[in-house]
Amino acid sequence: MPVQSQTKFAAENRGPNAVDAVLFDFGGTLDADGLPWRERIARCCRDEGVVIDPGVFDATFYAADDALVGVVPPTLSLRETVTRLVSGLARGLRLGSDAPIDRVTACFVDKAQRTLDRNRALLTALGQRYRLGLVSNFYGNLAAICEESRIHQLFSVIIDSADVGLTKPDPRIFLKATDALGVSPSAAVFVGDSLPRDMAGARAAGMPHIWLSGNGRDGVCCPGDPVIHSLAALKEILL
């Protein structure tokens, strides 16, 4: 799908809009084209015949998600992380011993890993022009998951909310990344899938931003900042 803005962030342009760094969200951005974990796990559950009222599902998912923050081992793999999340969801929904935890986990993780594998080449190309960073609301094991997915070495800084005690949209978590990279917020572009967390937080930190809108959802973020529907569209904007 086309990019909904012709804005071009050019590293070679040394004017006031020059960009030196690109920061990314992780879940829903690098591992999917704009679809959050909640929505993707719900899809996998439906594929297994588990259909729950959306309001009940969402509240139970967020409770299971919050329960993992800061308590998982820092070396926990993606598959085991999702297993714990889906297990907590199943308990909260009282699905019993027949809950298809392994199948839902495999559905989610296999698709996420294929997307991460696909995006590795794009990240590599971007890394030849910009300094790259990650800023994610996560559980405390983001660095290990990036290592497992063979993208860790592409990032100069990885900020995991559970490690720093700050969560998006707090602008301070974005500024931790720009400080670590040694760039001003205005010289770093943020790419994320969430309007209230990623886009609002980047805006508050003074960073230009690109909204990765999943499911082809159209909308308005901020005037002059692009809206894309696939991470591959960054080639038109940043390369």
C-alpha cells in the first residue's frame, strides 16, 4: 500500500531536518506490520476455536501481560515468553486443561519470527546510513529476544521499559535512547504501531515519527509525518 505522505527524511540533508538515527518499537512493529500482540494472539485463539467476547478478552490479556513485566528471566526466549503470556491468558479466561496453549503459541511465534527474519535485511540497510535503536514496553528480556532473532547487533541501543522503569508514552524513555545515541530528539525518527504510546510519546519528546498502521487502517497522526502499512515502505522514506 502507498505511503500516505511524501515526506523524505534524508540523512545526507544536513539542514535542520537532517536525521541521524532511527528508533523502533518492537512488538507490533518489527515482528508484525502494525498489529499488536493482543490482536495477533486473539486471531490465533480464534483459529483454534477459542472465541471470547472482545471486551473480556482484552481485559484478561492486559492482566496477563502486566503480570509478566519485570518478573521473567532476562534470558527468556520469545517462545517461552509467549507461552507464559498465553498460559496466563488461559487461566484468566478459565479455559481449563484443554486450552490450546502450545498451538496458539506456535501460531504467534512462527509468524513473528518469519517477520523478524524478513525485516533483518531492511534493518541492515538502514544501519548503513543511520544509527538504530529500540524503545519498547517489554518484560525485561528484550535484549535476549533480539539476540535470539539475530537483530541485536544491528542496534546501538536497546531500551526495555522493565529495565529502566519508564514506559511509553513517557517522553523520558525516548530521550534515554537519544541520549545514549548522542543525538538530539529532532535528529531521530521513531517508527511504531501505537498512536497513544509510540506516536504520542515521540511527539512529546520532540521526535519526528512514522506510524505503522496495521490492517490497512487509515488515519491521521501528525501533519507531515508519514503513515505506512508495511515496514518495507521505509525504503521509500529513509533510503
